[in-house]
Amino acid sequence: MKVLVICRPLPGTSPNAMAPYLAAEATELRKLQASGVLLEAFSPGKPGAVLIFEVVDLPEATRIAEDLPLHNARQIGRASCRERV
């Protein structure tokens, strides 16, 4: 199932606060892409991202998104996951 994942920064988060986690985030996204989970990734030109995952179900997409370094560092809030039709 293709799932649209919207990752938004938490209120009060700044690009400077996110900076220490960006390398780890990029590494994890590359791993997801190599494994076939991450199909596409878009940046709105400011903090946050729109990702498209290929997963079994919505709970799997949420779990993967919430395991990313920026989420674990409390820089990105709970991911919004929707089935992509």
C-alpha cells in the first residue's frame, strides 16, 4: 500500500535545533529508500517533509515515520499518514 506521510516540525522548533539530527535523518531515509519502503521524498522548502512509503498498512507507516531521528529528538511531531489512492 502506498502511504502519504506528512512530517511537520513541532511548534518552537527551528532549523538550528534540527541541524544536529539531519545527517542521521538522511542516513535513515537512504536506508528506507534502498529497502524499497521510501518511494519519494519532498521538502516544502522549510522544515518538514512529505514522504511516500510502500508498506503493508498505515500502522507500519506510522511506526517507521516515528522511528526517524528527527521524531525521536522531538523536532518533528507525530506523523500524519494517509493511504494514497
